[in-house]
Amino acid sequence: MLSSDLPLLSIKGNNVKKRVPTFLIIGAGKSGTTSLYHYLAQHPDIYMAPVKETHYFTFGGKKPAFNGPRAELFNNDVIWKEADYHALFEGVSHERAIGENSPTYLWVPGTAERIQKTIPDVKLICILRNPIERVFSSFSMAIRDGYEPCRTLEEALDDEKRRIEEGWMLNTYLYSAFYGAQLAVYLRLFKKEQLSIHLFDDFIATPEMVLRDIFRFLNVEESFVPDMREKFNVSGVIENPLLRLIWTKSHGLRDLLRPILSRKTRDTISKYFVMAKKRKIEFPQRTRQRLINIFHDDIIKLQSLIGRDLSQWLE
């Protein structure tokens, strides 16, 4: 497929034709989607939107108004205007596959329906991580960045109902990890061959194999091997006490400087801290068992949907 053959969409109210993605990375969060975004962007036949997470289809043309830690930052970063979304793809030239990455697409209700209505032939890529490990990883990252008010995951889980009622989004850990129920919606709305579903463990163990499968799915040269030396969004607590103090206590200042500093500058500063040496947070067995009980039935459902043995997730 040549770039001139790629899907076009009319903006409401006029006849101007704009590019739309040929594929979407729909999730799941903390499952390697950031790394996948950067690896796919290296392929000469793939164009990735310059904004790493747009969340465009998540909110249906309305600016989100969430509460809680990082809420204002998230609300302002979302690409919610149609013209702004199409502008992300103006740089497409020769690329055969056009994509973007938004982990909220998997779990926010109504998103799959909006995608199907707008680009029904789109290809969908999904990487799934054991939800028990994924919840703990999300909590660890929030602790790392100084945005989690609770000291333990148990306390945060007990507080989740209140957070949802108050309109939090980024520090709610359970709701977004019921993959069985979430994927069932996509499989109802899209043909099975439109979905490329992978497991996080496979992506970590054999990334070249997973990428080759995804390249084949996107109909681009599958022998291409990207530079995968850099790891993204590594969870855990920064070991260096001074760096940890600066990073966890400076999020208010970082939010103030965000509109002033260029994206490249912000990424460079962030990478210095985020890629610093980490130590893992303890994951108590009691908390792990609590999460196994919560996700048990959904994991069994997911097994049936994707035809993979996931019994190790329940151990």
C-alpha cells in the first residue's frame, strides 16, 4: 500500500481530506507500549504520531476534566480537537503504515465504538501484561514519580472506590486491567484479523520475534531490527537518595515549567531521572493474593478469548 492509498477522512463541515491512522496501539498500560511506540517509529515504512499518547478517541471530542494527582497535566495534554489530531499526521510521506499509541483506548467505555465508527478498517495492536504485575508496576511508577499519596498498594486499593467517585483517573489501578471484558468489546466490533494481540512476557523474552510478527501484521518489511538498547518507563524507586528527593518532590515545579520548556528538553531531563538506577518496591504476598482473587474470573475469560494458557498469572 502506497502512502497515496492510505485512508483519508473528511473533517466535519468541509471537504478537506486528512490522514487517519492505519493502526492503533490500544494498550495495555505498563505493558511495554512506550517501548513498542519507539521501536515502531524507527521502521522506515512506519509513521508514528509525534505525540506519544494522544487519547483522541477516548474522549469523543471533549476535553477531559479529571481530578486527582497529575489530573490537570493529563487534561491539558490530551489531543481532543479533531483538527489537532489530523495535524499529527501531516508529516506522512512515503510510509506504508500510520500509527499512534493510546493505552486508554483499551479500557475507557465507548472508545472502541468511536474507533469503529471513524476508522472501521483500522488495525489494532495490544500487549497484555499479567494484571497483578501490571497493577503493582503502575503503583511503583506513581511512587517513583511522587504522585501516589498512599504508602502501600493495599492502602491505595482500599482508596480506589473513593478516587473513582471523585473523578480520579491516573491513580486508579484496578479498573483498567480487566482485559477479558475489554477485549470482548473489540472482538465484537472488529474482525479478529484486525487485532494483533501479544503477551508482555513474550515481548520481554523475544522482542525481535514479537516485532517481526507485528511488522508482518502491518504489511511492512519484517526483517527490520530496531535499536532496542534503551528501556522505557522502568518502575521502582530511584536508589540515589538525592536524585530520589529531587524527582519525587519536584513534580509541582515540573508541571509549572512544562509549558515553557520544549518537548525535547523535557524528555532529556525526565530521562536522566527515570533511567536512573532503581530498586524494586516490595510486593507483599498478601497483596498479590488479593489481586489474584480480584482478577481470577477475568483472566479465565481472557484465556478463552485469545487462546493462550494464562494459568501462570494465577499462581
